[in-house]
Amino acid sequence: MSPLPAATVPALVRTRLRAAVRRPSRLTPDEVRDRALVLRLLSLLLQYPDAELATARPAVAAAVRALTPSPAATELAAFTDWFAEREPQSLERHYVEMFDLRRKSSLYLTYYLHGDTRRRGMALLTLAQRYRAAGWETADGELPDHLPVVLEFAALSGPGPGEAPLRQHRRGLELIHRALTQADSPYRHLLAALLTLLPPPTEADLKAVAELAAAGPPNEDVGLDPYAGGLFAPPSAFVPPEQAPPTLMPPLTPPPDGPR
């Protein structure tokens, strides 16, 4: 079948289609900068809300307010409005409940793709090798698939290869967002912000997410060498590893010319 002539498609529709499929490689320098800042803020806010992060909340909120208006910025603002008002101990309890005690919203991305199988150990090793090839090392105790680590790598390495691990694990990110939404957790806004930066899900993606939500990741009674150490139990008793220490960011200050 021959495609319809372009003239038969309303100009507004063509414009919106082009905007929807715009590739990160075609972003302007300002857009790349804004995108990197959004990713770094997401990396910071998805870390355990210890005393240092709780103290930095006013600076983080100011950085979010200074973002260029976008769907991601709107979602970030919705989260920081909640984050700024909660007592620190309440934030800590909520974080542990959402990310440490629930299998469907764990922040370790390869779990959703490979479960507790040999393939997951290889996926962790491959991801660590990708970081090293880019001249980037994770801190001791950090698994390379921990979402804040993946986000920081994406922010520092750029929209192309830097964001490749996020695109690869899009289905897992979709499942985390779904689980947080079902739990009515404000952290859903952070996952929603991240998903606005990625290509829209395909029908196959949505079907896979639904199947993953129903059946869970694959299981295999083996270790995860070289990243095992007995830290991972079968899915029926899944307990993620202890949270890695927070990855610190330089002070978040608006650009010299003020908010845009």
C-alpha cells in the first residue's frame, strides 16, 4: 500500500509527530544541559533520604524551580512539594517501604530483565564494563544497575550512549512506575519524569510489563557471581541489597543569568 501524500496530513499533526519522535542526538546544547540536570536531580532524589539529603531539600527545590518548563520539570516539582514538607523520619520509612520491601519497585534494574539467574550476573558485569569504558567508576558497594547510579551515568555521559542503559531497561522502569502509582507514592512523579525523557512504550513493551507484573521476573537457584555474595534470595523471598551510600552532587545553583 502506498503511503498517503503528506499534504493529506494536517500540518499540526505532522509537527507534533516530529516533536514526539525527536531524537536526543538532535537536541540543542541548552536542551542537553537541561536534560542532564533533570537526570542528576532524579539520581539524587531516588537515593536514600538521609540527613544530608534532608538538609539539602531547600537547595534541591530551588534547582527544580529553576528548570526550563517541561513535563519532567512539572513531575519533579510535584515530588519536591511533598518531599519538602515531610519529617525526615517519615521520608526514611516511606523510602524503605517503597524500594526495599516491595519486589515490584526495587531500584535494581537488571532484576526486572533477568530475575535471579546467571544472566543477571553477566548483565551486571556488562554494565560495569560499559562504565569503565567511558572512564567512569562506581563507588565501592554500589551495584551498577542501581537506578541512581544509572541516572548519574546518563547525566554525565550524554543522551546517546549514556542513556542506553535506561532505554534497555525501559520495561523495568515502567513496572516501577506502575507499582509506585498503585501504592500512591509520591515517588511515582520521579519515575514519570524519567519516562518523559525516553521513547514512548510500544505495544510489546506494555504487554511485557503486564506479564512481568503478573508473573514476576525469571528465577533460577544459582548465585549472581561476580555480584552475588548471597545478597539475593529467590523472588518469593526477595530482599534487595543494602542501599549504597548517597552519591553526592556539586551544589545545585541556578545559571548565572537566573531561572529561565
